[in-house]
Amino acid sequence: MYPPELVKPMREDLTAVGFEELHTVEAVDTAIAKEGTTLVVVNSVCGCAAANARPGARMSLDNDKKPDNLVTVFAGVDREATDKARSYMIPFPPSSPSMALFKDGQLVHMLERHHIEGRPAEMIAENLKDAYNENC
């Protein structure tokens, strides 16, 4: 577990733009079950989360079509919630950071760590926007 003061600014990178933090298994189940589209960001303390994933997720929201729901879990902090979110992302292996778009509870788009690491935030945002335009 990471100290709360360390992860606070990392959480706020997403909550400041409307992401809801999910801290429990029940909260994850409720979020995924919602009608419409839900973007789940598995947040992380790693450098590629700071440089690529969180900025890419934020930039992706500058689009005509957007997910109905924006949620996040924090790997290494909210273990049970993160494990539950990842269970909905099967067959993809657990990775953080990662991003998954769900439509009516079904996984329709996935960005794994290897899609994020080493790629500019703008490329990640465009990938997500394409998924929004197709599914939202």
C-alpha cells in the first residue's frame, strides 16, 4: 500500500475531471452494471501513468462523444476494487495502468499497459476517442 499523501495528487488527476473513485467490490459491480458506456481507468503510481495514461484519459474527454460514466480504481491501493475491475477485463491479463470501455456491462475496448507505455498521451487520447465515437 502506498501512503495516502503520495497517491492523493495522482487520484486528483482524474477526479478533477469527473472520474469517480471506486474503493469497494460493490462499487465496481454497480459501476460496470450501469446502462450506457463506462470508462474504467486502472490508475497507478508508475511513470507511464503520470506521463501517458492519466493525461491521455483527460485529453480523451475533449470529444463530442464521451462515456456516460467515468470511474477509476487505484492499483496497489484499493486492491479488492482493482481485482474486481480486472475480473471484468478478462481475457486481458492484469496490467496497470490500463483502461477499459464497457457498454451495457460488456467490455468493448481495452488499452493494456503495453498500449500506454512509451506512447504519447495524445496517441492514447486518440485511441480512446475512436472507441468513444464507435461505442458512445
